[in-house]
Amino acid sequence: MRLAALLTGVPAEVREAYRRTVLGPLLTGERAAMAALLSTLETFLACEGSWARTAEAPHLHVDTVHYRMQRVAHFTGRDLSRLSDRLDLWAALLCR
């Protein structure tokens, strides 16, 4: 069963609390900058952490992807090299 399907059974207020806990400042900062970080994060996770494939999708330079993921790590306190942290972020994105 897919994670998204599992989350549909979770009450909306629980999903929202989890999303806010994990993504925190990415949801409250300057709108355009944070939207770019969230979009790049979603692409990065969908590309299974591949820097090159993440850069190809929205036509970014790989250095831009690295910079944005460093910002995501800074704001969320998550280490994108750890699977458990990636899963936390992915689940939080699915809670939208």
C-alpha cells in the first residue's frame, strides 16, 4: 500500500499538525522563496535524491539544487542524506 493511501485514513488535524511540525518555517517564510524550496524538495524526493535528475526536471543548475536542499535542511533540521529524514519530509509533503 502506498504512503499517500495510508495517510487518507489519518484525521485532517493530525495531518496538518504533522506537516507543520516537519516543514515548519518552509510554510511560514517569504512565499515565493519557500514555494521554490518546497517544489525543489518535492522533485528531489521524487527523483530519489538524485541531484542531476532533480536539476533536469525544472531546468536548474545542480549547484542551485544543492543550495536549495541546504536551505531545506537548515529550516527543517532534517538531514537529507538520512532515509528516515527523507521519509519524514515526504510524508509531510503528502499531508498537504
